[in-house]
Amino acid sequence: MNIEQNIKNSIALKVSSLGQEINLNDIVLERPKYEGQGDLSTNIAMKLAKVFHKAPVVLAKEIISDLNIEGVDKIEIAGPGFINFFISKNQITSLIKTIIEQGKNYGSTTLGKNEKVLLEYVSANPTGALHLGHARGAAIGDCLSRILKKAGYDVTREYYVNDAGSQVDNLGLSLKARYFQELGDNSLDVPENGYHGEDVINFAKILVEEGKDSYKNENLEFFKKRGVELALENIKKDLREFRVEFDVFTSEKAIRNQGKVEKVLEELKPYCYQEDGALFLKTTQDGDDKDRVIIKKDGSYTYLLPDIAYHKDKFDRGYQRLIDLFGADHHGYIARIKSSMKSLGENPDKLDIELVQMVRLFKDGKEYKMSKRTGNAISMKELCEEVGVDGVRFFFVSRASSQHLDFDIDLAKTMGTSNPVYYCQYANARLYTMLEIGQAQYGLNSQGNLLVEKSELDLIKKLSEFSEIINESALTLAPSKITIYVRELAAKINDFYTNCRVLDSTNVELSSQRLALCKASQIVLEEGLSLIGVSAPQHM
């Protein structure tokens, strides 16, 4: 049993003896911001004051009266009724052995209770290269999947392929025209609203390599299908290089072909009305700013209707919770899709839609928009080539997804401590170096009884927060909390290295205990970096 659980159980028993049963989840333990206020603190006396009809300070005194908790040296009351717990040094240092024994499993929690979660992110139209908005969504989505798994959720990562609709028609027409042009036939033009970029020209060259001129008699469906396949191949390749993988690729075209759009349309009819020849879905009843058209005057579907069918399909596949990561321009989408799920009999509270704000690049102090190579907006692949995958991923999740991100290319390429990526990776390499040099000579002693310096104990306390941070990140869907934690942990490691001589031939036992602390720190730092998809080099 960990110390937090021990404290909660002891408080619950004491409150029960005072005449009130309490759920353990109602006992919140926090880490005080300032030294001298203990290692853990709770406001439970303030929360229960009205129930007991007593002043919080009076109730707090009754709760801590004769309260003996293993691993706690001292309990104090502070302010209006906070109860502060001072953890014993032996309890603190015992964590070193736990971390070394558990290895990469340290920090894993059962928060999710194996709940089935479908996490959808990126889902870029298969018509071209991924841009920076897609890249940030990919980084956040992938990190979130890693964190949720670490917190005990059963996560499926899904990419929704928009392979139907007008954008795919234009892709097919563009590819067919480019294919003919590659064969020397300029009878077809790329549509004005088609795709004029280099990608489609390269796709046309692949078709010529595949079949020479044998595709000239193929219909538009062939070029649409091959265009989507080739674009998706490129997207998958770029995502793999960005360390992003998916378990499932679900096709919009397949959803349509299986009649699922017509099925949800039939179910939605009681919540629809006709106006000016179009069919509207009543979404204002659930907080949308206006009702939404799902069938246009010409009888064609709006983009919303197939998306409703797709989300219903997700629920039908047995997922207990759905999480979507969308671009910030989808803000109005949240109310309408939740309303449609409610109308279809699903619980809208089981659908979380997180918006990912855009990225602005800066170089030499100026905003940097256009690629010198293509003349277009810089792609995810180009940014990774210039900065490196580690830098892009770290910076993209360094702030909450709801916040805009200004990405300083010069900072991300700096080989110095001002660059947080370099700073964290260097801390990891420093730990590895000390372990390589010292482990064979001094060994690892996880007893910890000789670790008394403030920087040693502060580092161990920071290691003890790992599980809490994972749970917080999972509950709030905020990978940025892991990035913040990793930076803070690296700072504690560097303080420890600066203030404590790890390898000391005159004190072998202390060296072996400090090396054990290095090992525990390396395990947690490496796992923290892994959760955000950043490598942990052993040498730099």
C-alpha cells in the first residue's frame, strides 16, 4: 500500500469513528506549494465542517487526534483547517527500491479500469501532405493514447479516411489529368478547384510506372481510388517517421456503402424538419446556435450526416468512450455532433471532443510560413527534417491543446540548456554516464538510509509524483502535463548532480546509494519522455 492510500484509509476510519462515513475519493491529497507545509495536505476538515456542524479547525483537531499513520512523522493543522502530513525519510527513500523493481511499469495505474476507449485524431483528407495543424494533432493524439494506456485504459487509435465527397472527386480528376499529361496527352486540364501540387504529379508518375498507358480507359472511380491509396500511403509513411501509428483506418466510403448513413437518417427523422427544400436536424434543442442542414435542396448530403453515421458506428462497435481531436475551426461542431448522438439514443457525455489550436512558426525572430522548396505552407515532414522528430513532438505537446503554439525553430535546434528538449535528454544521458562508470565499481544499493541532502530528497519526492501526473493527464486529456513534469524532473536531477558527488571512492556505500537514485531517476525520466514520444539518448 502506498503512503497516499495509507493516509486516506486512516482518515476515513477516523471520520467514521466520529460518526460519518466517507468515500475515499472524497479525500483529496495535494502537495503543498511551499516548504514547511508538509509533503501532503488535505482540506477534508473544511469539506466536512458543515456536516459535523463544527469549525474546520476544530474538526481537523478531532481528525488528527491520536492519528498514527505508518510512514508519517508529523501531522499539523494550518490556516483555516488544512491538515498537513510530513512523510518520514525512510518512507521517502523506500521509493528507490520500488522504482528499480518495477522498471518501466512504475507509474502505471488502474484509473481506466480497462475501459474501452476509441481515440480518433489526425483524420486528414487523403489529398496531400500533412500540415502543421495535422502534425500537432498527431503529436497530442499519440501522446494521449500512450498516457491513457499507462493509466489503465484499453485504447484503440483510429484514423477516419474521408475518401468520399467532392474533395475526392477533385483528386480523381486532378490525377487523371496529370496521368494523361505524363503520357504526353494534354487534352485534360486539372480542375480549377483541383489539386495542383507536386504530390499529384508524383502520383501520376507512379501510375505510368505501374501500367504505362493501360489506365487511359479507366473511369474516374479508378483514379479516385488510386489517388486516395497513394495519398494515404504517403500520410502513413510520414506518420510512422513521426512515431505515430494507428490500429484502425475507417473509410467514409465504406460507411456509406454499408447503408449506415441511410440508417441513421431514418432514426433521426423524428428530430428533423423540412424548410426551403432542405432537411434540418434540430440541434438547437441541445445548445447549438442553429439547426443544421443534413440534406441540401438538391438531395445531396452535407458533410455532417456521414459524420453522424460514423460516430454512431463507433458506439455500435462497443466503445464505452469516444475521444475526438479536431482542429480549432471545428468549434461549432461539438454541439451538433453531441446533439445528434443524443437523438440516436447514445449518451453524449461519453463523447469528448478536444480542439487543437494552430501552430505558428518563427525563425530569425520572424514568422516563417512558406516552404522555400515548394512555395507552399511548410509540411510536417519538412519541419521534422529541419528540427528533428524529438523537437517537434516535445514542443507540440508543451502547451495545452486549447492554446495557440508559437514554435521557435531556432530554439528547437539549439544544442544547449535553453532548449527544453536538449535539457531533458542531456539529463538522461548524464544519468546513463554515471551508471556506466560507477555501477560496476560501486554497485546499486537501494536502501537509501544515507540519502539526507535536500536535493536528494527533493528528487525522490518528484519521482513519487509520476503516477499522480499520469492520472491527472489522463483525466484532463492533457499530455502537456507530462511534458511539464519531465522538465521539472530534469531540473531536480541536475540539482542533485550539482550538489551531490555521486562517484566518491572515499565513500563507497554512499556512492552506491546515490547510483541507485540515478537508476530510479533514469527509469522515470526515460518513461516520461517515452509517453510524449521523445527519445532518451544514452550519450550526447
